[in-house]
Amino acid sequence: MGNGSDDIQNILGLHRHAKADDGFEGILLHCVVELQELNVAILPVSSYLSGRIQRPSTESLEASHDEDAFSETVEENGDIEKALLPHKNTEPGPRGVEEKISWLQLYSQRSYLVTFLNVGLFIASCTMRLWSAPARSSSSVQDYWKQTSFYSPILERFDVPRISRVTNGTLYDTNPPSVLRQRIGKEADKEWHRIGDHVWPLVIGEADVRQLGKDPHVAVKIPEDFGYGSDAYIAQTEVFHHLHCLDMLRREVSYEHYYEPKEGPRPGGAQHQAHIGHCFDILAQAIKCTGSVDMITFNWVENWGQPFPDFMNHKVCRDFDALLGWVNKNSMDPNVFQEMKSPPPGWPVMPEPGPGS
């Protein structure tokens, strides 16, 4: 095992790339590394100033000068007795030596001042980073959601939990069966309604509308009579629209049961066909936008003449049930939404959607 200095250098070398995002310990280690590097930078200067360049004392200068004078006297007179007699030195010391001493004093003072300023700034920087580390660490999951989403008022009001799960990717239904695989039935209808059509819009403000890239002079605003104040707009959470569309496609598979009584024989009226086409398109866009890069491996399966995909993937997800619960708790009154039948006087009205619009 090496000496203490070598051990410290080895530890610092292993963690030289520690970042503030690593949390409190990472920041602390990062500060230690910086302090070690600052020490290395300061040490040669301080050593040079304190040890290698020392101001000659007056006595040493005088002694040196007297020694030179003594040698010259012996050489000139050849008489050691005269040389040993008291000799008064009236010549001033070398001017270059005095100027060098003054320059070194000034350089030393400035160097120490710069060093102290650097150390002070370093300590202040580490203090601020350590003080802010807990806040960054506790909101890291929420920051991730924000980085992978466009602006959403929900992410400003609710910390969506992150969960891990394994996809139910079996080809045939499980036992007990999944209700979401049922094509027809009251139980399936109830579940799809719970996670889709049953979820009502939220109330957001004008600033939210603008950050969503929409025009607050066009977006629907709740009249003040309903008690939501003068800055209240309605907005639906997109995941519930996606689930509504998926339910539409489920029902389309059993068209005769769900749609024929109202729409007549397949394929139904123009608006119904447009609705189905819209759902195919919007879901495809959503899937392509998220672009999952999770990997599907393959297994050998009996009576299957080629590798069979294993869809039981590990996933990192937003906690859907937590999100659903929060939105239901904070959504607008359904009765208010259903009472809003027409715009207030003077409010812009968009053209009716139609083929090719």
C-alpha cells in the first residue's frame, strides 16, 4: 500500500469526473477533487515564495560585503595585519539586490491575495452546490418527465410517481383473463369508461394556454357565473383521449353490437368513419412520437417454426393510477362542462370540421 498522498491521489483519480447530478455525495466528492487540484496549483507558488526565495537579512548582506572588502584589502596590500584592522564600510549595498527584494515582497503579497480570493470563491461555490443538492435530487424524476414532455400544467402541480412493471405480453389471454382483452361485455365497457370517457377536463389559466402554444382569445373559457373566476380555461389530459380512441377501435371490432343500432350497417355514417380514421392516425402519431426503444428478445417455442418474440418487457412508467386519481380529484365539475352549450357573445367560433378541412 502506498503512502497517504498516493492513496488520496488514487481515490481522486477514480472519481475525478463526479458531477453535481450525482447528488450530495457526488457534489462533495467533486469539491474535494477541485480542492486537491487547487492545492496542487497553489503549492509550488507558496513553496517558491516561502522557501526558495527568501529575503536576505541585513546582517548577511553586510557580512558578504565585508568579506569581499577583506579579500580586496589582502590582495591590494599584501598585509594581513592591516586587513585585520577595523575597517569602516561607507559604500551602500548593491542597488539591484534591494530592488529584487522590493519586487519579491510585492509579488508575494499579490500572489497570496489572489490565492485567498480563489479559495474564498471555491468555498462559496461548493457551499451553494451542496445547499441546492437535496432539492435537485428530490425532483429528479419530475425533471425527467418535464424534459420528455411539452409544457403541461399537470407537471407544475403534481409530482407524477415513477414505477417499474413487466408488460403482459402473452399471445393468449391469461388466467384470470385481462378485462382489457374482452371485446364485448359490461365489465369491459365499465373499465374502458373509467380510464377514458369518464375523465373530465382540468381548469387552467391564460398563461398555461399561451405556454401550450394556443391562443387564449380562441380557446374555450369558463364563464365567471360558474364560480371558477375570471381566468379559467378547460383542457383535457391527452392520455385519456388516447384511451378513448383505443376503446373506439375495440368497439369497431364488434361494430354490430356497439354501432349498428345507431349508425346502420357497416361502415356507418361519414362522421363515424372519420372518427375511426382519426383514432387510427392519432394513436400512430403518439406511438411514433414516444418511439419506445425497449428491446424484445426471442425464445424457442414448441410447435413454432421460428424464434418467437418475448413481449414480457421490463418497463419504466408514469404511475397511471396515481395520475388518474389526481386528475379526477382536480377536474372541473361535469355538470358545468355539459351546461356550456354555446360561446359567450363575441367569442370567436371556428369553422365546422368537414372532409378535407
